[in-house]
Amino acid sequence: MSEANKGVVLSYVHAFNRGDRDAVCAQFTPDALVWGVLGWGRIDKVRPIWRELIECLEMQLHVDAMVHRPAARLAAGLMKR
């Protein structure tokens, strides 16, 4: 995984953990589809879910490892409360 890609993942995690939803959204292109446990949608659909995770559940993200495979790229981690 390139350092640039690692930087994007870590920027997302840091923005989420400090509750900066604008910075979280800035990690995505305007046409991005975000997939999560409640389904998927564009940024305008997932932003309210992020608000609830941040404000109501006080969720914090922690990256345990980043893996790069030719067919898939993913960040493995735990969501901690």
C-alpha cells in the first residue's frame, strides 16, 4: 500500500476521532458510495450516520493494520467506544 493511500486512511480515522465530519467527507470524491453496516449511499446519506456514531455513541476508530492485496485494499481495525 502506498504511503499516500495510508495517509488517506489515517486522515479519515483522525478526522472521525476528533468529530470533524467535514474533514471525514473531504476524504471522498463527490460521487463516492460508502458501504457500512446500515447499507450504502452517497456522502449526504452517510453523513447523518457518522454524526450519530460520533456524537451519540462517542465512537472512536483504531487502525490495527493496513493490508494491500492485488484484488482488494482494506484497513482492518476496531471501533472502540
